[in-house]
Amino acid sequence: MKVILVGAGAFGVKHLEAMAKIDGIEVLSLVSRDPATTAEVAKKWKIPHCTTDLAQALAQPGVAAAMLCSPTQLHAQQAVQCMRAGKHVMIEIPIADSLADAELVVRTQQETGVTAMGGHTRRFNPSHQWIHKRIHAGDLKVLQMDVQTYFFRRTNMNALGQPRSWTDNLLWHHACHTVDLFQYQTGQQASQYYALQGPTSPTLGIAMDMSIGLRVPSGAICTLSLSFNNDGPFGTFFRYICDQGTYICRYDDLFDGNNSPIDVSKVDVSMNGIELQDREFFAAIRQQREPNASVAQCLPAMQTLAKLESCLQKG
């Protein structure tokens, strides 16, 4: 299967690493805004074509699918362009930075019939999969998810320490992971919600601290703290407080409430959540089925984010 990758930054590289482990996938073209960087990454990964023009990449012979790791603000526009060109598309989280654009993405998928999937990696991390399987087996019931998403950001840099051309967002990007996962694990959409944010950064023009609370009809709650001001270990850490035990997820790894490791090596074919996400995308294309984290399945998270944004706007 011939694929194009849009975005030569930190997450683009993570997907290149993941796709290198999946048989039958050929990255035919790399698209990014800076010609020199794009050419450098393409050369390193032996990608035969690179360009700054998405249309040119989509027109390469035999291209079946596109993977978008571009700035968040471009996701919806580029996804629609790919689908209108008849290409399957994976959109890194979030699928859009507004509910209206997310709805446009879903409508376009329905009109074109291509496979379109959001990059909701938490659904695929072996740690969260282990929890999900136990919930569906009736062994666990989530009472609370307590989540910390912490970074230290004073300048507009990506995960590789390189300058970004766009500004990140705690709500539409980082909170999206947790909002989707909470609703996915409980099987319900939040019926109660609140959001608070701290002062706006005079340099970046975004809120640097945020607190979110969610409750679903079953009574399960989610408490999410987000910060770009945390000077210490960074990342997202999940604590599931359940009726039968407490579990801590640190990306692909799982621990019990006392920090004892739980073996999740047999949960799936890999211990890499991004690789598993990509495998699901390509399998869904080949099997002509809806993928886990299809854009339609992502829409409830986007609806909840829009409600949380309304809370923030009201102050």
C-alpha cells in the first residue's frame, strides 16, 4: 500500500518509525512546509518523493492513503482535500480544532466512502487496551479517571526541541486525548462538564493551565489537570480508580495502584501504541470496515470539547 505522510516534525517521524515495522507499507511521498527539512527527512527515511504541495503528493501514481501529522489548524482542510481526491486518511489528533470543522470531516467521509480515522492513540496503547478488555468482560467498572497532562513550554517548540510554525492548544489537542478515552472506556458521553483556565501567556497567546471535570450518566467522573508550566517530568499519566482495583497507565505501560508493573505484552502484537494505531488504519482499509477511532467515532469527543470551550468563554 502506497502512502503519503504530511508533516516532517516529531510526530511525523514517530509514524515513520511505526510504519517501518508494518509489512506491505511504502511511504511514497513526504509533504511539509520547509523544503530543506522535508528533503532531509525524506533522504534519511529513503522516501523517493518530497514536496511542499499536498496536491502534488496526492497525484503520485498509486497513492492509496495519506497520514496527516501537520499542524492542528490544517487537519480538517487537508483531510477534506485527501478524501475528495479519493484517498483514505489518518488524521493525527485532533481531527479538527472546532466542532464545525470536525462535522465537515465526518460529512466528507460519509459522502466519499473512504476510510478516515483519527489518531486517538490512547485507544491503542496496550495499557488502556488491557483496561478496556476488562471493562467489556465485566471485570471492572470505572469510578474515576484522574489524569495529569503536564509539559514545560515557554517557547513554541515541538517534542524534538525544534521551532513550531503553529501554537499548540491544551483543550483541542491535549484534552482531546483524555475526553475521548474517558467516553470510550465508559461507553457514554459526558452529561455534566466544567472547564477552568489560568492566565494567557503573553508570549504564546494561549492558556497555560487548565482544569476539566466530566461526569457520564453512569456516575463515573473524570478529573483532568493540564499545564504548560510544569517544570518536571512531562507527559500524560492516567489513574483509573475502579470498583476492583486501581490502575496507573503511563503510555504503553501499566501498573497497579501501588506502582507494581502489570504485564501487558500479550495484549496486542506490539507494545507501541502508535504502531498499533497505524496497523488498525491499514487493516481497516484492506478489510473495508470502519476502524476503531473512525472520524465518526471521534465526533462525540469533539462535541464535548465544544461544550468545554463554551464554559471557558463564559468564564
